[in-house]
Amino acid sequence: MIRALAVAACAVVLVLWHVPRGLAEEGFGTKRAIFDGFSGKIYFLPRGANKLPDFRKLKPQGTIYTRRLNVSPREFTAGFPGVTKRFEWFAIEFRSRLRIKTAGTYKFRLSSDDGSKLFIDGKPVIKNDGVHGVWSEVGSVRLAAGSHDIVVQYFQGPRHHVALQLFWTPPGGKEVIFPGGPGMLTTPGIEKPAYGYLSVSASDVRISGAAQVALILDSSGSMRAKLGDGTRRITAAKQVMVAVVNKLPDFVRVAFRVYGHRYPARPKRKSCRDSELLVPFRRLDRAAMKLAIIRLKPRGQTPIGYSLAQLATDFRGQPGSKLVLLVSDGIETCDPRPGDRYHPVKMIAQLKRQGIQVRVNVVGVDIGKDTTRGFLQAIAKAGDGRYIDARNKRELDRAVREGLSSPFDVSDPGGRIVAKGSVGRSRVRLKAGPYSILIRSKPPIRISRAVVVGGKTRALFVERRGAKIQIKRDLR
């Protein structure tokens, strides 16, 4: 009795010593199929079973999936949601396909409560069978580079405690939970997804946006109309702009210009020159910016072009990359024709001739007509920027945040642009394969090769260290 207690205590210490923090609550698996792990078939055992069964003679009751076997010692009463409520007198046979690049001797450790076995390429490597508390057995096998079949068999006898953990030590490495990293396992019978995702984020405002940001907000009479969710356009716009100001980096220099807020639509001549720089360029003053936003009331015309023309004065003496974010619910009402003095596209070309290289992003608020959308899209195109639709407050919030980030292009190996995204924003869905990325920051940043894996997210993090750009890659 004393020997049994000592052995059990030793086993528990061995297992707990190797369990990384944060992994203790992993379970046997879920019903959701995965392509890069284990599939586990669940079988029922008769009461009183004291060893692993002959699985060939049993009928599976369901299948679960997991990326690793890391069930630390615990009480088990939940069963397998969606498969069976059984929490005792069951067995599971886990199968996977392992691919390794380095040939050598690999050491495995299988810890379980109750019995378990490990087979590689059909040959037994570890036998840890029988009814017992948490206990570990080890085994080593020489593996060639390439693919190998992995089978782990496990059974649970009487309630309530379980454990099943598979560790390995690669040649020259340290012991970790098997397999220790992504991309090494393939689930039998589960096809690898054809599509994956790409995300790009950055630590530097010069990468993720611009050093100088000019916000231009439409406060014309049409902004009194309501969005589909019942919120007035101007109310939603003000709430979103306040939220954005709260999250802008402290060192960004921001200016805030508004049009259509001081005079009624008639007389038109006066209303068409109603554009005011409420907050000039300076280090971000959140209180002043939010006060200016909250006080706005929609009244007059929509002098977009005239407001863009004033940027020549607004930007004067401001060094660094420049971004203009225009939020409007309608077409230019003062100079709508290409020949008009303050036509918006003409004003952007004039800014460029003056040596002011700006990027103009446009957010269209609840745009119904294609002609209006086309007009706003032309402004964004002339300003080397993007047009983003927003039909409700939630979309408006997303659009404004997206408009303040740098865009990036994704190209296939042939150089064809296949997708576009925004730094720090939503993921881009792509076919699995290699791509190159161009971040349209100032100056542009090129990432020559990023491999998208089916069913995964290839995450790229761009960091500026002095004059150098570092790219950190992760697969999630």
C-alpha cells in the first residue's frame, strides 16, 4: 500500500512538472473537424474492463478531433458534448499522420489514467495499459524524414479521474507536448481547406496610417436623415468620430475640418463657402477635438471641392505622410461639374501640383444612388485612396477606422493583384499558396513572400526599428 501511494505520488509530480501553464484545461477534443491534428473514435466498454480492448471488434459511437493530446489530470464528468454523455467505461483510438524533416531518434512519453498505448507505423512504442492512476511510460524510436502513422489508444475505467498526455523530445531538443508546433500533423480523412487568411498589423503609425491626418466631416442638411437602424446620420457620424479620436495615438498630428454647419442651404452662394477648420494641425488634443465634433449641427450645402482646396493652407508647414479622411453622405452640390472651379477631382490634382502628396479616403454614409457613389469613388481614386460604404452606425465605425489605416495589395506569383486589405483591420481570404504584399505607406513596404495555409491565418507584424523594417510571421 505504501509503495503504491509513493508510485502514484511520483507519477503525479512527473506529469504536473511538465504541463505548461495555460494548457491545463485542454480536453479530449470536439466535434469540429480539423485537418491538422488527431481524429479520435469513441467506443463504449463493458463495466469492469481492466485493459484496452480490441478496437477492431467494437463499433464507434462518434468521432472527436484535437490538435494535441494534453488532458492533464482532472475530474471528468462532462462526457463528450454532442457525441455521448458517457464519462466512464469508454475508450478512444486517436489517429494522425506525422511529417518530420529531420531523421533521428525521437523520445516519447505517454502519461495516462487509466491505460494507454502508442504505435508508430504500426509498431508498438509505449505500453501503459491497465487500470491505474496517473502514470508515465517512455519509449524511443528512430524515424526517417517523411511521413509516419501515429496511433494512440486510451481507455477510462471507473469514474471520476482521467489523464492523457503525449510528450516527445526531438533530436537535440527539449520535451514538449506533441507535436510542439503547427504544420506537422495531418488528420486522416479530412481534406485540407483550399482557402486561408492573411492579416497585416503594425506597431508604427507611419506604417499603419499617416503622421498627419485631416478629418473632413459632412454637416450639410442631408445629414439630418436617418440611417437604416433609425439613428440620424449626423448623430452616428459624431459618435463614431469621437470614438476614433479616443483611440488615435497621442503623437499623431490631427486637423478637423467641417462643411455645411454654419449657414442654411439658401442663399446657396454663401452656403457653398461654408467650410471651417475647427481644429488646426497640432499634437492630438482629444478634448478640443471632441468638443468641436459634439457641437455640430447639420444645415447647408455640400462644398466638398472647396473644402479640399483649403487643405493647401491646412497642410502648410506640416512634414511627413498625409492622409485625408472625408466622411460624406452625398454628392458635391456646389461644384458638381468637371469644369466648375472647385470640382473635387480638380482640387486634388491641384494639391498634387503644389507638391502636397496626400492620400484621400472617402467614407460614403448611407449612399443610395449609384451616381452619388460613383462621384465619391472618383474622389478617392484621384486621391490614390479608397472608397468605403457605410449603411449603418456599425459599418460607419468600421469604415472610418479602415479609412485611417494604410492599404495593402496582395499579389500572386505572377504579379497580379488578387486582394486588397488594410493594416490592422480585417483578414483577407485567399487561396492557399505564396503571395507578395505591398503596404502603401510612406515610403511603401514590400514583403516578398508570405505563404497562406489552408484553414489558417498567416499573420504578419511589421515593426520599424530605426531605418530598418522587420517582419514577424505567425501562423494561427
